[in-house]
Amino acid sequence: MRKISLLIIFSFSLFTTYAQNFNFGTITLDDIDFDRNKIDSNANAVVLKEFGTASVQISDRTGSTELIFEYHVKIKIFNKEGYEQANVVIPTYKDGTREELISAIRASTFNYENGGFVESVMDKKSIFTENKSKYTVLTKFTLPNIKNGSVIEYSYRLESPNLFNFKTWEFQSDIPKVYSEYLVYIPAIYNYNVSLRGFNKLSDTRSELAKECMRINGTPIDCSKIWYIMKNVPAFVEEDYMTAASNFKSAIHFELSDQQMLYGGSQKYTKTWKDIDYELTSEKSLGAQMKRKDLFKDAMPAILKNSTDDLSKAKAIFEYIKKQIKWNNYLGKYSEDNIKKALDLRSGNVADINLSLISALSAANLDAEAVILSTRENGIVNKLFPVISDFNYLIAKVNINDKSYLLDASEPLAPFGLLPLRCINDQGRVINLKKPSYWIDLVAGQKTSTSYIMEGKLEANGKIKGTITTHSTGYAALNKRTEIKKYSSPDEYVESLDERLPKIQILKQQIKNIDSIENILTEIYDVEFSPIANASNDDLFFNPFFINPVSKNPFKLSMRTYPVDLGAASDERVIINIVLPGKHEMTEKPKDLAIGLPNGGGRYMLKTLVEDNSLSFSQILQFNKAIYQPDEYPYLKEFYSKIIQNQKADVLLKKTK
Amino acid sequence: MKPIFIFFSLIFLAITVFSQENYDSDLIPSNLKNRANATIRKEETVIDMRAPDNVILSVKKAITVLNKNGDDKARLVLFYDKSTSIKSINGEVYNAAGILTKKFTQSNFSDESAADGFSLFVDSRVKHYLPSENVYPYTVVYNYEIRFKQNLIIPDWVPQDEDDISVEKSSYTFISKPTDELRIKTQSFEGKPEETINDKQKILVWKVTNLPAVRPEPYSPGRKSYQTSVKIATKNFTYYNHSGSYTNWQELGKWNYDDLLKNKKNLPPATVQTIAELVANEKTDKDKARKIYEYMQKKTRYISVQIGIGGFQPVSASEVDRLGYGDCKALVNYTQSLLDVAGIESYYCIVEAGNKKVSLDPNYASMVQGNHIILCMPLKGDTTWLECTSQKIPFGFLSTFTDDRLVLACTKDGGKLLKTPKLSTAENLQIRNAELKILPNGNVIGTMKTTFSGSQYDNNEELIEKAPLEQKKLLAKVYDIDNINFNTVNYIQRKNTDPEIIETINLEMPHYGTINNNRLFLKLNAFNVQNTISEVRNRTKPVYINRGFTDEDTIVYNLPDEIEKNLLPESDKKLKSIFGEYTCRTILDDKKLIFYRKLVMNEGTFPPETYAEFFKFTTEVNTADNLKLILSLKK
């Protein structure tokens, strides 16, 4: 009983200080008449007011400390597109021993009818609990009597045993918010690292001391009481060429750094990198697995039998591990059990594979380290302080002479030194068994380039016959190999390619180095096509941009808020030489062009000429960076636009007598 | 007891034989590897209908995945709910050489809610398993047993349900009591099942062998209309404590009406009064119905909740009245109840909804042929159909979701098969008139007005209530022209029985015309280019075009003064084929360049050998659509 009365006093004191939760059901004419033009004329619904509070308390149910989160929101719905705001889904986490609980759900719809507010209270029967999967429970409900102009209001309470991340608060969602306030009570015995993500600034924040906000075994504990307020928050809209949304969405994140024990001493959670280094290197599913040289002693002579220098040794080991363990499609920075088991089963997660690689490289006396990172989908890691839960992947780094190579043996089609695109995400942390850890840039270790070379001849019947030879490296080769490997045979791949190009017929094909992935992937196609669009008289019209034309501008929006992330720099070249029957004069051609992006970000060059009996055409398109900032967006858009305009023009050839 | 014992030993025998199979992938005949991503080595499905509330399904399936595209074919997904329980599951994985590498049991399956993504709540769940193998080929063998506490829905047999799977051997065994009355529908199955009857059991066995994979062909009829299948329905059935009997649509419709729809039409007195007042001044039944329909649309929204027999039975009208939402069954039943108040007769109709037209099988009645409910009002000969789950759709319009197909009307006199109205080629119109101006720098500006009706009304309905910014984003995808900018966008929705959407856009296309060496390059057809289709040689299946349409575009380009005249090349085109007609014309009238295009695409089923002609037609249309005009500029 004592606890409860404390709570009441507590909430009373809350009432008299700063901001507060608002009363349920206090709908005003201002709410009903709210003009969306004040915040976003395109909004289908708007959060008028949102209030959340989180604190730590001793649970009556379990007797242990729990996080209590209370949420309350009022949303105005403008039109049918906004109705989905009335369908609410609250995901909660559970596992064998612990679970999060949702309670005290209250929800009502308010409609203004005949000069008065009509409240439709949601029935408790309309609340459904769905055990979505082993770890996820969804609490779902929908509000009754939704109409254009309805105001909905709901609140609930969440109890969570997870204190580690406290409770994240998302200021931004898919609809704009007029007012969003989060109030947290952090007991003095806990220390949290707090980070604000996203592009929006807090409108207000303030903190004060809350005396004796909780009691553990009779000992009173003070709290820091902190408000975070954001006003007029725009809706979060995902854009193309963007990495994980969580990188950009405005939100407050917490991670527990340490906890004071009641009877002296403290337990550290988030630590310095020095602590993390010690922890990871002594961890039995990470550091210990980097040292299993013994597992490879016997196999090593056979693996290295053709290798003389260190680089060729490393390559041989990399190939060996790729063949030895198949990826089971799970990510991870820790071995599932241990690498011996993975080697026995010949299957394992990313960490199993790459820890095996590190151990094997070490067994050959090469200098190998581990790199932990966060994949593109997982978001960018916090670099202000170590947040070990941000990392979800582990790769190997091998240092040979003055050079180092980043290796991921989980992707069988990736050559030595080229990380799969999922790993290219800002920076990773190098974990060394003996030295302190440090940051390293995660960049593609190989250039991505494609070149198309066509040698052809314009035949008397108006058809062009020739050979297109394509060379691909880097991600271009990786993607193409992955695509080809989806088919039972290269022939079936080419057949489907042929079907997709209705105006070009592939007469013969040859694909080289599908499996020797350290080499350039080469495709050779004998093709035939009739490119003459409108031939009249002896004039020949011909559009030279039939190989991989840029027909659509990938950047359609006029504004960009977030960086454009293309993943990797790229280079594409097209060279066409066509032998013409007899002498021709070129009366029209696409403008020869050389344009660039600011600061050497990229360039496009085009040149067409007729010399003697032959037409030659060359085009280069380069992007020299992986990431372009929002202020570079207009240039990128215009760059594409210029290319598209130029590619509309034809070559016009006149026969000279 | 004896026959049961025999059955068990039979099963046991089957298992032992099965486990000695050799799954070496080299043993797959090469004709079955051709075009296949996976091969079913052997599949044995046994259904034992021991009692109406005790039907046992046991399946043993061995499938070899030949390449990465086939991975998903090895996935096993089993649904269960209160009337369906999974008794056992286990399996093995074999490598290319047929050596056992892994075993798995029920604990390796993930267990998830079967939520379909649009329902708020569904009480059925799934267990699924996908082996994670990266070395091809590999073979997965599944054994599982499921118990159904009902016999209204008996699993169909479809030995080859996808084009890229080949089948070595597959069989379907149905065991029932000799006294059970069965109706069996077989499709594309040569011959008769093997039949064994004794005084306790009747056993029917269907078998197929050596079905090669087929190349997917575009514009083919739906697989379901020609693939080999066996469907079974029993006369007497039990389902969630309901029972009944039927042998045809009339009786099934009657059971629906008498049992599932009974006592669901109560409305609170206030609503009855509101409706009575609402229609008091309307003269005809149709006008009354329109008022009621609009009332329903304004009051409700679509929310799907499926629990137990709720999959087939609506919640009551009073519940919908109170909550303001419901699923298709609930909203149709609610609308029907409101119409009853005004004394207007209507039928609750079961339909298979979707863009592809699928009719209920007139010769074979069964419970799961439809997935949606619509409402039909006979109105003394002026039959009018209502789609009750959309707040936007006009009164009396069904849309491409449920047009032109057979549906089951559940009436007090029993079930009747009715045909929904067809949207014809001539009705599916897109009429466009644009008045554009070309500026000396190649920029194009102007206004474009387009009227969409019939099925083309459908394609554009989702745009009309979107926020302006969202509309512009979507329009940039429809009119995919570099840098296109929409200054104003306006929609008018004509909510007739033959509804129309009128789209008026004021647009800008910077540098749409390219100026190069004193010439202006202009693609005349900016907005409506026919896509090419893939070239498939040796076509085997008929060419099926689901719905025809007619597009008519007139674009007037006002030319800048700098243009020199008399330079118009021959570019008019007229094409005619069994698939449609195409006309495009360009007229130069002083400073006006007028481009006219009309494309009529016919619907229907055409013989396989006509595909080449279809390919030629679409390719020629595409070429003509991409025509570029080159105009000389004055020096």
C-alpha cells in the first residue's frame, strides 16, 4: 500500500510542476476545428498532443524492478486516408522467462454532431492479442465510428522488465505532430547514456530533482526528472536511396551505462572501449573463437600448397573457408555455439564463418583481426560512446605488409577484399586480441565498373549485327553473378534476358568467369537488331543509346531531407563502333558533352563521330562517391536530367556520293 | 476394428518404403530438370475421413531444390486453428548425392500468427519451415499429419501448382465410408482413380507421374483453370458445431441463408427510424437504395476480424451499427438489413474477387470457391450490384474486383448462380485532350484533361482522395517524364452507375523537346506509350486478355514561331489485328501540330499460335508510339 500512496503523491507533485499529462476526453472545439494547414496541408491525420512518461518501479507482480511506460495520444483524422490511424498495433517483446505487459488500454472516438461532442467508447472486447511469433506479441485494437473529422484518443500502460534501453521515444512518425512530450524519471542509482537522433531539434528540455521517487527495500531513492518536448514535428517520409530509417527518424534513445548497488559497489553496463575490448576478446563466443588455430593445423599444408607469399596464402584460406562453411542466413557478432561446431556442420552464421576465417588466417601466421559492424538495414552505430547492442555483424581484417583487407566469407560470390553491400555502412570497430580497438571506414575494396563494347556492322538490309562484350567488376559483377546463379544454367539466364529485350535478338552467347570470381566477369553476346526508327530517303536515323539507356530520372522529388546513399562509387562506359556501308556524313548527333558534379562527385562524357566508313560513339558515366549530402541533391537531379535530354537525340547519317 | 488395423499397417508399409528412397539428384530424369527450379520426387497425400468431425490428412513429400530460385518451393507452411490441429511434423534434408545431412521436427518450425496483413485479427496460425541450404541441389523430405474437426472443407489435390516445379510421382488417396456420399471434381486428369471398396471403407487413389516444368508464358489463362486437380465435397458435413447437407449450389446457398445468416439482421430502433426518415421522400426503390448505400458508406469502414466460423458468418447488423465497422460479410449483411427497413429485397452473394475474373464452378458446388461478399438488388428487373467495403465506390458499380463472373446469391429460396455485369472494351475508356505549348527553349507547358471510365475508372480511383503532394508523387510515376512538374491537379468524380473520373492537370516538362544543331526533337506521344511484351517462341498456351480497353489521345502542340514549316515526315500509322486496332496521325495546321492516337485492345482467349501476332502488334504499336519528330528551326 505504501508504494501506491507514494505514487499518488508523486503524480500530484507532477501536477504542480512543469508540464503534465492531459485529461482523457477533454476535447475542445480547437481540436475539432484544427486546421491542418498550420502544420502540413498534405496531412491525412495529425497528432494534436502526445504525452509519455517512463519511470522505474518495483513490480507488484514480480517483485523486481520494472520500467513503467504510460502513453497517451490525441489524433485528429482529416480524411479516409487517415482512417488507418484508428487501427492501433502495439508490439511487445517476450521470451521464455520475461515478458512485457500492456494494460489499462482506454480508447474513444469523438465526433462533433449537432452542436455537441459524441463520445464512442471502445469496447474491451475489441482488443485482440496476437502471438505473432516466438518473441513478439501484438496488442491490436481499432476505434469505433471513425468519420472524416473525428478526433481519437487512446492511452495505455506498458510494463517492461527491460531496463537496459529504458524506453525509446519517437518524436517522428508517419503523420505530423503538433506537440510531443516525453517525461522520464531516472532513479539516481541508474546512469543512462541518452542520445537524440534525427534532423529535428528539441523545442524544450528541462530537468529537476524528484526526491524519494522510489523505494527499494525501504531505502528511498531520488530521481532525475527530465522533460523532452518537440513541437510541430513534420511527418517522417522515407525516400529512395536511403539507409535504415532509424538513422534519420527523430527519437530519444537510451542505453544503461551503470547501476549503483544498494549495498555499495556498482555494476557497469555501457563501458569504455577499453572495457568492451576486454569483454569481447575474452568472450567465449567471440574472442575465444579467434584463437582456434588448432582446428586448422592439419588442413593448413593442403590449403597453402600452392601459395608462396602472404597475399596468396590469405586468398587461399578465404576460398577454403567460403567452401567449408555455408551461411545459414543469420547475422551476428557472436558464434552461435563455437566454430568447431560450425565447421563440423559446415553451416553457421556470419560470425561463425568469419571467426573461422580469422582463426585460419592466424594459423597460417597471418595478422588477422575481427571487425564488428552494423549492417545498412540495422542503422549507423553510435560513436560517442560504445553501444555494443548496435553491432550485429562480424567480419575479418587481414593485414599484409602495409595493406589491410576486409573480408566476409559468408558471401560466396564476393571476391577477396570486396565486402557485400550490406556491410558498407559508415564505420566498424576493429577488435584485436592484443591491441586496443579502433574505428575503420567500411568501404568497397574494389572498384565497381561496367564496360560495354560493341563492334558492329550496318548490313544492307538495314539491320545492325555485331558483338557486345561486357566486363563487370565490383558490385556490378557480384550482382550479375548472383542473378545468373539464380537460374539452373547460364543458358536459361540468357534466354530470360533475351525475352526482356524485345527489340534485340541474342544470337549467340558466352559468359566467362562466372565461377572464377577473382576475375572480371565477361559476357559476350552476338546480337542483331533494327535500330532505324524512321528511315526516309537515304537518311539513316539511329539512336545510339540502346545499351543501358538512362531513360528515367531516379530523383523525382524537388527536395531532399536525407543523404542519398548509392552504396558504392561506380563507373560505366559504353563504346560502340559500327562499320557503315559506304561513305556517310553525320548531319545530326547528340551533343558531345562533358559535365560533372561539384567537388569531383561524378562526371558524364559523350562523344560521337564518323570517320571514313565507321561510326564511333563513347560514353562514360561515373559516380565517385557512395554518399551525396542533401545539398548535393539538386545537382544530382540536374545531372541525370541533362543525360536524359541528351540521350533523346538521334544520329542522322546521310550517304555521300 | 479390423479394417483400421489394416489401414495402419498399410501406412507403416508406406513409411518404410518411403524412407528407403534414393534422393540422389542425378536420378531425376533430364526432362524434369528442364526449366524446373524444383522437382517433387514423390508426394503422397492421404485423406482419411473417419467421421465428419475427424478427418486425417497425412502427407509425405520429397522435393529436390535445383537452384536458388527454387528455395522457396521447399518451404512448408501449415495452417491451424480451433478446428485444425497439427498432429505431427518431421523431416529430413539430403544433399545432392542423396546422403542424409539433417533432421528436423516440429520444434524447428517457427510458429506465427496467420495474419494476412489487412485483417485486424485472424485466429488461425501457421507453422512454417524453410531449410537453409546453400548447396544445390538438395532434397527435403516432409512427413506430417493434420486432423480436421470438420469435413466441409477437404484439401484439394494439385500435384503441380506452379510452372517451375516438375513432378516425378504424386498420388492422392481419399478414404471414406462406403455409405458417404461424395461429389468429385477432377480437372485435366486422364483416366479414373483406382477404387477399392469393402464393407467398412471406400478407397480412391489418383496418381500422376512425370509432369515436366513449363515455361511461364505471358498473357496465359490462370493456372487454376487448366492444372490437374481433384476436389472432393461430401454431402453431409459438420463445421464448428454447425452441420448440414448439400449437393448443389441451390442447397449450399440455402444452408448459408438458413443457418449462417439467420438472426443477424436486428437493428436498433433509432437506426430503423433514421432509415425510414432518410428514404421517406424518395420515390423509387432505386433512389431509396442509393440513399441507404451512401448512408452506409459514410457510417462504416472496412475492418476485418476472422474468428472461428466468423470466417463464413457475418457479425450482426446491430454490432456494425454500434461500432461503425465490419468485414465484407458484416457490411453486406448490414446494408441488407438497412434495405429491409425500406422494404427493398437484396441478396447476399459469394464471389471470388480479384482483378483476374474467376467464376464459381457451375457444375460443382463447394464452400471455398469465393473469398468476398457483395450485395445484389433485383429491383424488379433493374438488377443493381453493391460493393459494401469501399467508402469511395459509386452506387451500383462493382469495379474490376468482382466484374463479369458467376457468383452465388444466398436467398430464402436457396442458392442461385448470377453473373455480375461485364466491363466491355468500349466502356473501358480513357479519353485524353491536351493543349500544350512548346517554348523556344524546348520546354513544354500546358493543360491535359483525361476522362477515365469503366475499368480505367478503377485504375485511377485511389488517386482522388490523396493529399496533393501524394497525388503529385504518384502522378510522377504515371507520367514518367524527366523533371515533369504538376502545377495543379484536379479530380472530378462522377458517381453514376457508369462512373467517370475527370483528371485535369496543368503541367510543365522542362526541356521535353531537345534542341540540337538548330533542330527540335520531339516525341509526340508523351503520356501513353504501349509497353512491349516479351518474345516467346513456340507458344503452348492460349493468349488470354482479361479485359479490353480503348484509349484515345489528342494532343495539340502549339509551336514556337521559330519553326520552319513543311517538314512533317510520313508518320501516320494504321494497324489492325484480332487483338485490336491502332491509329496514329499527325496534322500540321499552321502553328498547331495535332497528334491523334487511338488504341483499342480486345479482350478474349486466342489460340496459342496467335501469340506471334500479338507480339508483332504490340511491338509495332510501341515503335509507332516512340516516334520522334525532327523540326527545323529558323536560323
